[in-house]
Amino acid sequence: MPDHTSWLTLALQQFSETLDHNAHVIGESFVGKKPPNWMSFEPIIMSILIAVIVVLMSLAVRAKLSKVDEAVVPDDRLTLRTFMEVFLGYFYDLAKGIMGPDRAKKYFPLIGASAIFIFCANVMALIPGAPVATSTLSITLGSALVVFILFNLYGLATNGFSYIAHLAGPVWYLAPLVFPIELISLFVRPVTLALRLFLNMAVDHLLLSIFLGFLPLLLPLPVMILGVLVVLIQTLVFTMLTSIYIGLATEPHAHEHEGAHEHAHAH
């Protein structure tokens, strides 16, 4: 039996020869340059399953909200609809506080999708025997790169060349010093975003598995409580940083510079 075993591992093991034959399409691991094998498909397939679950949940809630008579009356118990309303409502308010209501509404599809995907993937860490996609660096790095690419595209779409120019600093003679620092800071963002989520979820899942092996009933309870906090906090941190990065990228830099010049002329 494989060292790392989940129900998905056992399922994929039935197709190990076929998966091993096609493992070359994944490529070597980013860290350590380890060759892929059939187990390398597990986090990818789990991520796809999480994405499918999120889409199905969204369609179910949308169908519920499309019925006007039922949509205006809140449910009197915890349902999928009330959970999604509270969950996404909280992160919308978070984004609104960071970038204002107009931009929060415009960019919330990415922010909300990030929040619900990361949360659903993290929750798997609380289920013994369940695979945790976010405990794999390739998945967290992929999620962070999606955020990185999109918030830069948003910045370019909003500010044009001034989005690049603002990385050089407020005055031209500091550009040789400021631009490399700002560029490094920009490219470090997806790395820190991915590593923070990966390390926290990997350690949390590992601790739960170890304690569950020692005493299956009582000893894991404190670790489960800690795990719930980790799941919530890591979802919050990832989504909050996503909102901050989008907010910084879509800040109207050109207008700020024009305002600064007008203020200087006024004096």
C-alpha cells in the first residue's frame, strides 16, 4: 500500500500502469526535480473534483435564487444557499473595504471563486483519508499564478502603461534603484501566496493523520479544532491578499500622478 494513502490514492492505484505510462505529461516536480509517477495525478484530479463541486454548488444556489418568491425570503435553517450567502457576503464586504464597492463588484468573480475553491480544498484536511489538494505545492502555486496573472492584467487594463511606470517610483532619477526592488516584490507575491497556503495545509493534514493514528477517538479533537482554525484562516489570508493585490493593481495611478502635478503647480 502506498505511503500516502487516501480513498483517491486507492482508486488511482487500480489504473497505476496506465497513469505511469502517461505521467511524463506532468513533468518533473518544481522542487527537487523528481520524476512523476501515477500518484502525481492525485492532487490534479482532486482539484478538478473540487472545481466540479464548486460549480455544482453554484448552479444549485443560482437555481434557488432564480425563483423570485423564494429568493426574497431567507431560509430558517442552515442550507447551501444560506451558507453561500454568508460566506461570499463576508468576502465581498472584505473586498469592498479594501478597494471600494465598484471595483469589489467588478473583480469579485475572481475573489469569490478563489475563496470558495480554497475553502473547499482546505476542508478536506478535516476528513481522515481525504486527499488535500492544497497540501501540494503545484496546486497552491497554480492557484497563486492565476491570481498573479489576472491582477496584472487588471492593472494593465485599468492603467495602461502607467501600471508599469509606477513600479519605477515617483521620480525618474530613483528608477534604477526602485524598479528592480518593485519588480522583485511583484514576482515574489505568488511565491509567498503559494508557500504560505501549502505549508500550513500540509502540516495541518500531517498532524491530524499522526494523532488520529495514536488515539482515533479523543486525542485528535484538539487538533481538529486547530485544523478548523487553520482552514478558515488560510482561506481568509489567501482571499484577503488576492483582494489587496487586485486593489493595488487597479488603483488609478495616472490620476494620482496628475493630481500630484496639479497640487505642485498650485503651490
